Amino acid sequence: APCPQWPYCRKRCSYCNFNTYVVPAVDEAAVRACLVREAQTLLRLSQVHSVSSVFFGGGTPSLASPGTVAAVLEAVAAAAHLPAGAEVTLEANPSSTSASRLAGFGAAGVNRLSIGVQVRGALPAAAPTAPRDAVVTALPPQSLDDAELRMLGREHTAAEARKAVETARGLFPGRTSIDLLFGLPGQSRDAWARQLEAALGLCDDHISLYQLTLERGTALAAQVRRGALPALPQDLLADMYQMAHTVLVAAGFRHYEVSNFARKVGCPRCYVPPWAHGRFVPRGEGGHSREARVQTLEPVAWMQEVQSQGHGTRSRVVLSPLEQLEELLTLGLRTDEGITHKRWGHFSPQLSLQAVFGAPGEARALQQQGWLVLDSGGLRCTWAGLAVLDSLLPDLLWQLQRV
Amino acid sequence: QEKLDMSTYPVESIRNFSIIAHVDHGKSTLADRLLEITGTISKTDRNKQVLDKLQVERERGITVKAQSASLFYNHEGINYLLNLIDTPGHVDFSYEVSRSLSACQGVILVVDANEGIQAQTVANFYLAFEAQLSIIPVINKIDLKNADPERVEKQIEKLFDIPTDECIRISAKQGTNVEKVLQQVIEKIPPPQCNTADPLKALVFDSTFDHYRGVVANIALFGGEIAKGHKIVSAHTKKRYEVNEVGILTPDEQPTHKLYAGQVGYLIAGMKEVAEAQIGDTLFLCKQPVEPLPGFKSAKPMVFAGMYPIDQTEYNNLKSALERLTLNDSSVTVHRDSSLALGAGWRLGFLGLLHMEVFNQRLEQEYDMSVILTAPTVPYKAVLSSAKLIKEYGKDQITIINPAQFPDKLSVSEYLEPTVLGTIVTPHEYIGKIITLCQDRRAVQKDMLYIDENRVMLKYLFPLNEIVVDFYDALKSLSSGYASFDYEDAGYQSADLIKMDILLNGNPVEELATIIHNDKAHAAGKLLCERLKETIPRQLFEIAIQAAIGKKIIARETLKAYRKNVVAKCYGGDITRRMKLLKRQAESKRLMRKIGNVEVPRDAFIRVLKREPDK
């Protein structure tokens, strides 16, 4: 799935360590040309025939003009088949979501919107930190209270956030998602409960909830380290996550991925691990492969590379069959559906899930302890297991390696 | 190379002496100056610690191995042979000092003009005094600003009963008055009382290992003569050898035709290991057996430490490094040992903490090896009362080094712990704090006296294990460095010892069991539990960390279970990084030790077991 990145923001949020830049002026035409070129090149290189999902991330993609979005989509449609039902998602910041702008995006081909609705803030944003060594499609975590918004350094108010979501729902009914952060320094259980309520009142049919991680190098992390802001105890964070699960499930949402909830509509592809929607390249007789790519991060360097060689990918490493299985396991268990026998079979025709994980060993023990389930539906986590997935994975990977 | 003829030095022209002093008072610098004055080495700026050949000696400014040097000096028309025997300057090596002294008839006692008499000044003085050696008091560093030689002279008079006018004030660094010292050596120190006509009797006071020539033993002749071709025997090992080479040290090896009674030098006789030439041993001719010289002791380790390679793949490298290093140090005892946590390794015995540190440093510098050192333990004893155990061990008193060997209270009539008699010299303003520190270490005061208006000397009987880890550091730090410490073995005393176990969710962790005095168990247990809580990673269930004596729990910490541990987002480039991290965690499962259902990574043991770094 093509994931064009618009790597610019107007301001950096205090918790953000993504690859984004705050610059006085953006040469939109140049960036557009590069995005178009890169999309063409990558599609051609990967030999993908049909695209089911396009995701505009960044930075703040809603700062790009609808024209740019349109140009990229045209390029995608020209290089591969882009069916009418394909998902085209755009991330948006409430401060760049006027009705006319959103309509423009819709006209350009966007049919899903993901809005960060940060809440509360108290501190100004920090200067941009050094770029990290991987591209991440970021969904800006949000909350719905002005004080929190300031602490997180967001550049909009709660009222603006509310308005943005309403506008979006008008234009993209049933296809608007809101992003919410929890576990903010100093946040109480009650405050979070109120947030959830507010979110439920506001949301469409998809919510993404992310636990705030204090990333090294961000202003927020520095403040917590200094003691200027209190870090939250582990138990409280666990409670908040549990609360979110309970409340949203009661409201009819399906908790289909670690951080994502959806109701009525099917689960959007963009949050589900890439393999789920055919992001692998058939090679030869029924073999599949996946690649690990490292992108050039800094926009100027990226643009130069795109101009000279067509794309800004620093390295591509083809994954071995074992590595693919490891990724399948790691990403697949993040969903409530887990890994079906059929899906596993695509990647491991000789050894079934049962053969690997059914025998006495780590997986069996985890099942007995109530974290995992292996049955006719496949291998997946229980709700409790999902919450501690990263403690289960090393054991499972170890078991997989031994086979 | 031409061989020297030593017969031109009759016994009356020989003086055998040593320089003794507290650490850093200038012993080695004085030795440098004496070598220069007598023309043994040429006078240059580069003569610093000439006799300290080991890198570690030069870096730390200490002498670890005794060296000797033969100096030639003409005084009032007579050619004298002056044998200087340099001694190790640290409390850990008092046995070596005593053996070197037994080859001498006198000593130069060096005292720093500012610091005055310190603990080792006293200790070494008594060693010389008991050996009935002549003592030449020398006050050094008179060139420094804070020098107060008059005060020091009074200290010497008071403590050692030596008249102040016998003291020679010098600056070894600048060479001031050093010649006078040499003259006093000749005039005050008697020649050795021995006869070349007697049968050969040679004392071994040190040995080194040379890869090409084998063991080089430093010897002092108490009677007879020795030359190439002689057939000799070791009193201790009873092994026989033929002498290949004899010579003197100037300080480099200088072969001679013979060595005669009263002279000091070296000998090479086909010995393969330094254990064959132990300090204090006596060598004599096969055909003429003699009474061995008194005072020989096998090296007795005072401090033990576990030594393990950082990784088991380094085991063989460490093994050969240890073999080579101990070639030149027969006072380190080596036993193979193994730990469930750390793999195969050794338990080494050292003469003291400095000895251990120097050893470790040499491993790093000379053999490029980094190791894990576990906290030192001392040799406890138990007097068995169980007939079954007595039969098993073959005796009724056993030495316990490993906690796993600790016999139960029911089978024991008495536990014993090793003790030392410690001497502390301190300015009086620190007395209170020091007394508290000593009491805290279960020490019993044996003596306290003022050695001058400002300084006090305290003698305490300490359990050895209370001082082997960080007593010295604590003493230095609460006295701002002014207090000094020296100790000697004082035998064993009865002790209320117990074995403390560490349990994780009720299962004992063998590697962490310790033998400890009952009074200290609670504090130690609590500390261990806290450290473990910080180093064991959280798991999917709660972990109870407990310290126990038998069935009684004396300390406890709880490590709560993970309730949430999943990364919020995982996209794009994140995935690669995530996989790397997870796979690394999966890999380390291999090295995990499972105690019941608790997974403990290897480095948790290391962090809990290793010695505290010097503060």
C-alpha cells in the first residue's frame, strides 16, 4: 500500500519524535513532483498489480493542498489498478480542516479521514529533534481538553477539534476516525473516563487510542525526566487501557487491533498489518516475499534522491522465509482475529500452525495461562494476552526459531 | 658475557639490608638514588622506580614483587658489597617482607617528614625489631613544604625508642644526604655472620618465571658457596636440581662464577614452576643436608573471590591467562569452581585485597582479559559433631569456601570465622567515627594509645570477612584519607554463622546463597532482595523475592506482574526495529536461567553477585 509522507508540520507537538519538520515555507510543487515520481517508481519496482489502500501520512498531510493529493492518486492509478472501492485515507490536524479544504480532499479522491483530536496542553512545543532512522506513518494522538492540548503542544483548541470532526463526518460519513492519546503525565483515571465519554459523543465509527510513550529526545520526555511533570505508574496505565476496552466494547465497537476500535463498518485496511491486504510480491511459483525498507528521512535529501534515482529508499532487504514468518507472528497477533491457518499456510506451506505451536512448549504453556488461543480459527491472543503481547512474543519467536 | 668473580668480597665487606616504609614514603625513590650513587645505574632523569618492573607496579606506585640489587661502594679505601633487598610495600605481603628481612642484617626505615609514622611504618618496624636487625631511621621528603622532621624524630623516639640524633634527614627525590645513608649502612649494619666453609644453606626469598630459562630464584646464602654444576635439593618439595647458573642482580642479571656465604643473588637450576621455589624455602647440597631456615610458611590466602569469564566462550582464554599469570605468582591459590549462573570458573585465593586488585589489573593489561569478579568470601570452618560427616570428610574440622558445602547447625558443634588484628593510626579528631565503624564491623578493641600529641593508634580484633570488601575505603573516607590500616592474621574465633538463601516464588536460587553472620543477615538479605528486584525483568505473574534462613523469611520484595506491555503502534520502519528487538529478547531466552517459572537473565546474577565497584 503506497504511504506517501508529507513531512511538514506547522508546529511540533511536545511528545512527537516522528520524522517531521517545521519550516517557514514549503516548495509544494517540488514536493508534489517528488511524491508523484516516488509513487510511480516504487509501484513499478514492486510489480504490484492492484492497490487496495493508500495512506497519506506525515507530518501533517492536511497541510498539503488537495492538488498534491490528487496528483499522487493519479500517479498511483496510472502505475497500477486503483479500484473504486480502494481506501484512500488522509491524516488531518483540526487546524487545517476547514470545510472547503476537506471537500477539496474528497474531490481529489480521499474517502477516509483520520483526525487527531488532542486534548489539554500546558507547554509550548519544542524545537524539532534529529530525524529518526525510519519512516513511520503517524497518527497524531489526541485528546479533547484545552489544558491537555497545551501540554501536548497542539495548535488547536478542543472546540476546533470538535468542529473538525463534525465537518469531516459530514463529508465522509462512516469513514472518519478520531485519534486519542491516554496515559498523559498527571492524567487521572477519572479524567480519562471523561475523555472516553467525550470521544464517544463525538466520534464516527472508528477510534484509534494510543498510550503515550515518552520518546527520548522529546520535550515531554525531558519534562518528565526533570520531574516537572509526573510519570504515570504502570498499574494506572493498565487500568486505563482496560477501561477503554470495556467502555468502547459496550458502545458497540470491536477492538480489532491493539490500538484500534471500529463499529458497524468493516475494519479499515490501513491499520491492519500489511500482509493482510496482499502487500507481498509473488515471485515465481507461489513463493512470496516481503521487503524491509529504510527510507531517507530528511526532505531535502529525500527530494534529491527521488530526482536522481526515482525514489528515496535507502535500502531494501528481502526477507527470508523465516523472517517473514516472524513478522507474520509479530504483527498478526496484534489483531483480534490473529493469524488464520490459511494465512499461515501462505507463508509456511510445510509447517502448519499446529505443528509449530501445538506441540508441548511455550505456546501451549501460554494457552494454559490464558494468554493465547490455538484452535480451528487459528492462533490469536485473548484480550488479556493482547495487553501483554510483547511479553509473549519472545517466547513464541524462540519456539518458532527452534523448529 | 664475562662472569664476575665474587670471591673478592669477603664476608666482612658485605652488608645485606632492606628498605622498609609505609606506602608512598619514598622507599623506591631512595632505592633509585642508592643505585645511582653507587654507579650501579647511570644517573639520568629517567630513573624512577627502577626496581619496579611490572607495569602495574609502576602505575600504582607500589612494589609487588621483591627485587634485589647488589651495589658496589668504596668507603674509606675498602670495596664493599652492599645487597639491597627491595620489599613489597603493602600489608598484603607481610610474609614476603619477613622472608626478605631474614636475609638482612639491617634495615633503613624511611618515614615521610610530613606524614610521620603510619600503620605500616609500625608494622614493618616490629618485623625488623623482632628479627633483631639494626635499624637506621631516615626522614624523607624534607624538601616538601609541610615537612616537619623534628616532629617525626620525636615520634620515632617515643614509639621506637631510637634517639633523635640517629635520624638522617634526606630528600630522596633531590638526593640530599643520601650518601650519608650509605655510609651509615656500612658503619651501623653488621656484616652477615656466616662462613663459606660451612655447608651450603640458601634462603629463597623470591622467584620469577622466565620463559626461556625457567624459574629464576632470588637467594641469600647463609653458609657455603654455590656454583654451576652443584647438585641441590629443596627442603620443602624435596626435589633435586642441578645448578645451571648463578649470579647477582645489578639490578639486571649478571652471572658470576660462584656465590659465597653472606652474598645475595639469583640461581637457575631447571625448575619448571615457581611453586618449586617457594618464598622462605631452603636450598642445600644433596650430599650435605642442613636444618632448614626457620619461618617458612606456605602462602595462606586471606581473601577469596570467584572469577568467571564474561562469556563461557572465553573460558579457555581465561584459563591459559590464569595459568601464565600464576606462573609468576605462587601465592595465588586456584581452585576450579562453577556456578549455575555464571558457568565454569574459578575460586581464587589472594593474600589480600590489593593482591586481588593487582592480579585483576594484570589480567586486563597483560592478557587483555575482562572477567566477572564475585564478592570475596573467606574460609570459614566448622567443627563437626555428626559422626556421619566426620567419616565422610575424614576429619572433624572442615573449611567451608562454598555456601553449598555449609553443614547444618545440627551437625556442627561450633562454627568458626577467621580474624585479623588490625592496626589503625589516625589523627585524634576521627577517633569517634572510627570506633563506631569498627563496632559496626563486629570488632573488639584490644589497645588504644597516643603516639604523639595528635595521633592515636588503635588495635582491633576484626572478623576477616568484615574488612575484606570495603572497610579500608570506609576508613579512608571518614578520616579524609588520614587514617592508615594494617592487619595480620589472628587465627579463628567462634561465630554465629548461618546460610542465607534467596528464594524466587519459593524456589531457592543456589547461586545467590551466602554464608553470613547472624547479626548481619537481615541487612544483607534486604539489600540482596532490593537489588534483585531492580535487575529481574517483570513477568506475567507476580514474583516474591525473599531472603531466608532455613524456613524463616527475613526479608522480602515483590515484583509486580506486567499488566500491559504492548507497543501502541507498529508501522513501516518501526517494524524492522521492533523485530530486531524482539529477536534479541528471544535469543536471550537461551541464556535465561529458570528458577521455578521465573526467568532470570544471566546479567541479573552478575549485577547482584559482583563486587561493588570502588566508591
